[in-house]
Amino acid sequence: AERTSTLKTVEDRLDRVRNSTYLPTLNLIDILTRPCVLENADRYTPRQCAIDTSWDEELSLQAEYAKTFQWFREMHIEEKLALLMDRLFYMAAMRKAVETAKVDSMNVVSHSLRSTISAIRRIGVDPVAFAILNAIIFTDYVTPYFCEKTSAILREEREKYVDALGLHLFEKYPADGASRLADYLSLTWSLLRDCCALRKNLLSTLPPSCFTSHILSLKF
């Protein structure tokens, strides 16, 4: 319960910063070497009207999200960069898919993430479940290039978040918690599949010099 509460608090802080006048830093090294913006989310002035974040902004904010995890802060800088270069896109895509699922619009996200958005609408992802799901996506990374300690930490953290999601869903849906959990985990697979098309579409439409294009091109 404490783990879930912490994740939800972090997401709330992310939303506060998203809807403020804060200007995200578009350089991973700069982000990793300065204090976490989310520790002082209240210091930023709220925007007069809500606007959706750009891909560059969202990727930067998801990197700030990563810095809230103690185990991430203790990783070597090269491993931090490798993890972020792989995971930031999926985390940002999931957040944009959830936002797009709330409205009926046609854009590169709704076109590329059709299966994911359809699943989100069918499941009815609640804010607490989304907070846990984001942590699952963040830790769902396997590579032979990480040291055994880091790989073990990622496996253990992901298992803890899957358990936390299961606990949340069983409490909310006692009769069909198991099937709900299966739906959520299936949602992460839909996201991975859809992101292949989304990556290609973004690389063909975004300026080659932008932060997002840089991260997506290095992914290949």
C-alpha cells in the first residue's frame, strides 16, 4: 500500500509540473546531474489554461520521474542513460495513449496506438493502476550489457510492481481481479507492438534535431 501511495504521489507531482510554467530541460546528462524537479513541484506557477505536453517535454518529465527511485539514483551513469534511452519513449507513449483515450481525435498518437487506446478504453484504467503500470513499464527492461546487480534490481522491482497492481485490482474487483490483471499486463504488450509504428511515424514527422528524434534514432 505504501509503495502504491508513493507512485500515485509521484504521478500527481508530474501532473502539477506538466500544468505549470516549468520549462523542461532537453538534455539527459543535464537532467541526471541536477536535483529532481518533482521534489519541488509546488514552486512552479500553474498555467492559465491546460495544454498537452510536447513529446520533448514529456520525455524530459519521464526522466525526472525516473530520478524519484532510490535504486535508479544509485545506478552507474552509463546504465542510467541506457535505461532511459530505452524506456522513456514507452512511458511517454503510455501517458499520451491514456490522455488520447479520453477524447475522440485523430492524430499520430491515435493512429499509431490504436490497439493500446482501444484496450485502455475497454479496461477503464484508473489513476492508481496507471501509476503502478508506469512503474512496471519503466522496469520492464532486460539487457546483457547491465551488471548482474542492476539486472536483478530491475527484475525484483518489476515483480514488486506487478504484485502491487494485482493487489490493487483484487481489492477493487474481488470477483475478477485475476482477469483484470491479465488485461493490464496484456496492455503493456499492446503498447510495445504499437510503439513500433509510432516510432516510425514520429521519426518521419518530427524535426531530426529535436530531443525526441535524438532518443528514437539512437534506439535503433
